[in-house]
Amino acid sequence: MKRAAVILGILSLATWAVAQNTGQAAPQTPVTGQAAPAAGTAAQPAAKRPPQAKTQPEFDAYKAAAASTDAASFEKATDDFATKFPDSELRGLLYKNAMRQYQAANNAEKTEAMGRKLLAIDGDDPEALTTVAEVIAERTRDSDLDRDQRFDEAVKMAQKATTTVDTDISVPANTPQDKIDAYKALLRSNAYSIIGTIEYKKDNFAGAQTDLQKSIDAFPSSPDPVVVLRLALALDKQQKYPEALKVATRAVELTQDSTVVGTTARRERDRLQQLTGGAPPAQSTTPPSKN
């Protein structure tokens, strides 16, 4: 399953976790269906409670805004809602969905803008942190005068996400634990991928190797081919050619020849085969762990 499909399959647990019993205080007891930790048992990090509407008109306005069918109208409806209800806990949910819609449309500028509006409301949201950081990492060029400042901001965001992913996602009662775990693992994988990508762009290839491997290890069931290829390139830059060949071969397995990533992976594999003077290693199901 592609990583995009994985996250789309579990995003609902973070987006639509809205308490519909408006005007009620946050529960102070364990959510229905969840037992309190037994005495002497280490408690899991407390999940952030789902946002709530304070009044019925606020909730009705939220539903109307959420019904918008395209990114531009969703953004406008979200801004209008935030203006009308400036203290609403539901603003973040709307901006998160606007961010996702622009991300799906490959509109990086708007994706970053919506992510920053969400972070202005909740600076710990791990999905917003990783999404904005990824846009910064991918769009920053060596010729940019503020290159280092942008990279530093993205790394700080990604590092923060590796911590807040355990404490700052909202889940409704009875959400299957495997979906929660998959969502957290994917966000953590994305965060390490961003850090590793920036290290690579800054020519810190050893650091890139470490963080790109962490990205793969965080979500091993569905490795990102781009991350695998970047790991191969980072190993290549360090003249670790046999290790690089193994990872490049895995990148080839994960891609189609007709794609940009697939073509690059095949060129890298062929180059490394020439350097090592041998056939590719036996296929493996996962890239090698860092020694």
C-alpha cells in the first residue's frame, strides 16, 4: 500500500474527532471503552481530547464550512469561520483539512500557508509541523539567501514533531489502536525523512544516513522510495559502496522504471554495480539497518 493511501485511511481519526455534545466540559474520566491504568502500571501518554464546539450555532457553522468541496472554497469558508468564531477549538480542524486539500492538489505554497495558520492555533500539532517542514525542505534552494534559516526552522519543526506525535493528536473513543499506531509511525517517519533530507542538502552525509534510516525504521511496512534512494545516495557519498548498492537495489524494487525516482534509482544501482565490480546483492524485504 502506498504511503499516501495509508495516511488517507487513518486521517479521519485526527480530523473528525469532534465532540458533538456542544457546550459540555471536557471529560475528566477515562473515555468510554478504555480502562484506567492498573495500580503500578505505567500509563500511556494521555491523548489530547477532541476539540469541542461551545454552542450549537458554532457547531452548525463548522459543519457548513467542512462541507465545502474544493480547496479554494474550503479555505474561504475556514477563514470566515475563524473570523466569526475566533476562540473556537474547531478552527484547527478546518485549517488542517484545508492544508490536506492543498497538499493533495500539489499546491505547496497554499499547503504551507494553511499549515502555518494551524500552527498559530496549535503550535504542537505534529501533522502541521511535518507538513510545513517538508514544504520548506523541498522548496529551499542553495541559492536562497535565507537557506540556512529556512533549513533550521524546518529541522526544529520536524524534531518537535517526533515528540508531540505522542501527545498532541486527537482521537475519538474506540479508535482501533493499530490505526493510531500507524498514524503516529507515519508522522514520525516523515519527520526523520525531513531531517535527513536537509542533512543531505547540507552535505552532512553521515547525519543524513542516520536520520533517513530512522525514517525507514519508523514505518518499515511501507518505506518511501524517495527516502530509500536518498539513503543510497548518502551512503554513496561516503564511499560505502556495497551498502549503497544494497539500498539502491531496494529502491529499484520499490519503483517503476517509467518514474523519475525509478529511473534515478536504476542509474544509481548500475553505477554502484560498476564501482563494486559485481552483480547486485540478493534482494531483501527491507533496507539494511545502520550499523
